[in-house]
Amino acid sequence: MDLRQGQAPHDQRPSWQQRLRRFGYVPAKDAPSGDVRDRLVPPYAEPSPRLWQALGVPPVLAERILRWSGWGGPLLVTLMAGLMRFWNLGSPRAVIFDETYYAKDAWALVHRGFEVNWDKNANDLVLQTHGHLAIPTDAAYVVHPPVGKYIIGLGELVFGFNPFGWRFMTAVLGTLSVLLLCRIGRRLFRSTFLGCLAGTLMALDGLQFVMSRTSLLDGVLMFFVVAAFGCLVIDRDRSRARLAAALPVDADGRVRPDAHVGDTLRLGLRPWRWAAGLMLGLAIGTKWNGLYILAAFCVMAVLWDVGARRTAGAHHPYAAALKYDTGIAFLATFPTAVAVYLLSWLGWILSPSDGTGGYFRNWAATDGRGGSWTFLPDWLRSLWHYEHEVYEFHVGLTSPHTYQSNPWSWIVLGRPVSYFYESPNPGVDGCPANAGQKCAREVLAIGTPLLWWAACFAILYVLWRWAFRRDWRAGAIACGIAAGYLPWFMYQERTIFLFYAVVFLPFLSLAVAMMIGAIIGPPGAGDTRRVVGASAAGVLVLLIAWNFIYFWPLYTGTAIPIDSWRSRMWLDTWV
């Protein structure tokens, strides 16, 4: 006698997919089955006519606004970001934090082609002489590739060897990153509003703001990572549009999937993928952790190809992607990135190999003589030795630093980095004469707290969205965060800092924008749902904006009374 009453027979028990439905999981077989063109290249969302009516905008003007909003909105956000980043850019008039390395290395690179050893009092001399001092000739051992320093040097060539000059290009790239993110978000979400929201969030982030106003390499790296991601998103749209154009149309005018097209269509040279390879090469040429970004983005792009061919009707999407897409994807990324990286060392390569050129430039002709690789050019062997020594330095860097932090604490802003601090007396350096006590003047590399703390929830949302709703956009955002964040967990004993997190900040902004879009609600939701959602989203964005304004003195080095400074130290670890 079977006592298991009420239980379904073994073959009728719910599958794991059915059990996951309670968490919002949508199996692939339940995906929308309408026009394949809309699934391959979804249309852009347009505001409801009721919105324009409520605002009193005539239909003709509303149409013009929509036509220009795709660029007009992002450009307005970028203008706001640029005005903030270039305001009083030369202040503090000092060499702050690691500018002591990169500003001088950049100046040497653009004049000599390699970095040099500077005197210990070089920082004071640079400020005192307005940059008019002789460049040493003794080569220096440096541990970062040259691309970011060349870019910093461009600003110095134009505006001089001074704080404004060495911060100019990072401010340019920090501003342009906002424009890129607006456009990427628009293409990703098919919404100009959400795209501009993502860009606005990044424009209002304190860490990105400070990095845009400081001549460090991580802001340059972030720009190239965002540009590479944008190129891949455009390539995804273009390749899927080509697949959609090749598919047959039925009698009702709807595009239908076709196995032959999905399995055999060649998608051409795909120039945007080559552009992504160029950007990734420049990223690696700025800092080596760009290698992790390269690997993650390549995997993501291949999976996008598989998904596109499956949607187009391919019976064997993995085999088709491997045969027709993977080869060109590899050539467009890895060899291109390697070639760009080698070209970035051209100044070092062309420097003399007699001991008066770049550091280790003469290694192959001295300590490196002999061996089984002598058939290679001396410059290549010397460069390889240099890179090996740099790798050994990076993995062995464990010397303690006051502001070092574990990556576990980054996402909650556990330990920011103080780039500059001084305590002016009343009436000096902007300290109010009636302050009654000394002021605090600091440049603190810390994100806007409410934005980063909201991003903690946004990360959980995009992971849920990716895993259970099969949303490729959430997967792309999660990939960007993981590629910039997770590798640092392998080096927890190394001396590392919070400002490294600026590389994945754009993806945090996209995640928060996506979460806010969900809070507002889908277009088909009722008026009450949309009003409540929009109100909650608006409150969150306004709080983030207020938080950025509140911490503005700490981002810009503005002198404030010491009590006001203490009130902004929300956590003990921020001091």
C-alpha cells in the first residue's frame, strides 16, 4: 500500500525549471515568439503621448524633441559633467598622491620616450619654476605600461608642466566617459531616459569625479574599458540586424527564423569588433588588469553571437558561432590588442640600447646574452625581460600603506584614499576668517555613498535578472562588474586601493539605472503603479544628487571648518 498520498508520481514531479518559477525564472521555451526582427533588434521605447500632453508640449515640438533626444540628452548630461570636472581644475596647486609618479613620468615620456629618475625635491621645483626645469637622463624602473602616461603628457604639452596641464586629459576622458555611458545605456536599455540616467549617476559619483580631476592611470583605463564595451554593444546590434535582414518574411510580413540563415550566414569583418580590440589594447597598455577585461569581453561577445544565431533559428548555434564568428572575434581582439600594446612601447624600443636609453633596454646585449631565444630581436627580448620583472613586482607588492584596503570592502566604500590634506588657519587658503578654528582641506577618493550602497542592491537585481529572466543586458552589466572587480580577490595580500574600483563603476551605474527602471515599472503598468514607482525612483536619484553635493568639499579640496569635515566622516575607517 502506497502511503505517500498527495505526492505526484515521479514522472510528474515539477522540473527544476518549474520549481524556479516562484523566483521569476522564465525558461527559454517560454520566450516571446513574435516577429524575430524585434527579438534580434528591439525597437527603442518612446514616451507616452500623455506625457507630452501633461507637459503641454505641442505634438510637432514633441516629435522634434524625440528626434534629437538621442544625442541631445546625452550631450546635456555631458555638458553638466564637464563643467563640474573642469571647474578650478588646477586646485589644489600641488602634486597630490600618485601624481608624483605619473605627472613626471608623462613629461619625460613625451620628451624622451622613456621614464627617468627625478630628484627628491622635483615636485617643489616643478611648482616653483612652473615646470621649467631640466629633464634628467637617467632611466627609471617603472611598473605600468606607457599609454596612460602618454595621454597625461598630451595635456602637459598643450597647457604646460603644471597641475592643470597634467590633469587636463584625465578630465577630458572622465567627461567623455559620461557621454559614452549615456549612449551605451540608451542602446542597452532602448531608452534615452535610462541611458541618460546611467550617465548622470556616473557624473554624480565622487570617485569618478575625483579620478577625472587627478592624473592617475585608473581613470584612463576606465575610459578605454567603457569604449571597448560600447564598441561591442554596437557590433552586437549591427550583426543581429544583418541576421534579421537575411531572414525570410512570411505572408503576414513577419520575419521568421530560418535554420539555414542561422547556421551559415557570414557576418563580414565587423569593424566595431576591431575597434573594441583597439580600445582593449589601449586599456592593457595603460594598466595590466585590462587583460582580465579583454578575456571577459571576448567570452561575452562569443556568447552574444551564439544567442543571436539561436534566435535566428540555428539548429547548431555553438557550432555556427565557432565556425563563422569566433575566428574573426579572436583576430579582432587578441592580436589587435597585442599589436597596440607593443606599439605603445615604441618610444622605449627606439631609445638607445647602449645603456643611455630606457630601463632594461640594453638587457639583451648585456645580462641577457646567450640562451635559446637569441634569434629574436634584442628589443623584444629586453622588453620581455622587463615585463617579467614588472610581473614579479606586482605579485610581490605587499608593503603596507595607510590607505590600502581589501576588495571585500570596496563595494561599501570601507576605506577611501586621501589624496591631499592640509589644515589651513582661518583666513588662509579658503578657510573662512570667522571659522574660529583651523579648517580641513581634503581631496578624498571616495564614491558617492548612497550611489554605491544602492549599487549593492542593484548588483543583486541584475544577477537575478540575468539568472532567472534570461536578460542579456543584466548579464552584460554583471560581466563588466565581475571583470573589473573579481580578479582583485586573487591578490588580497597585495597592496591595493579603493580607487581601482573606478574601472567597474560605469557598470555599477548601469546596474542602478536598470534597477530604477524596474522601480518605475514597465510601460504597460497602471497609472498608480507608475506614479508610485516614478516617485520612489525620483526620491532615490535626488538623494544621490544631494549626497554628491554634500561631499563636494571633500572631492574638490575646498576648505571647510573642521567640525563640518568631521560630520562627513560617516565611518571611522574614512578618517
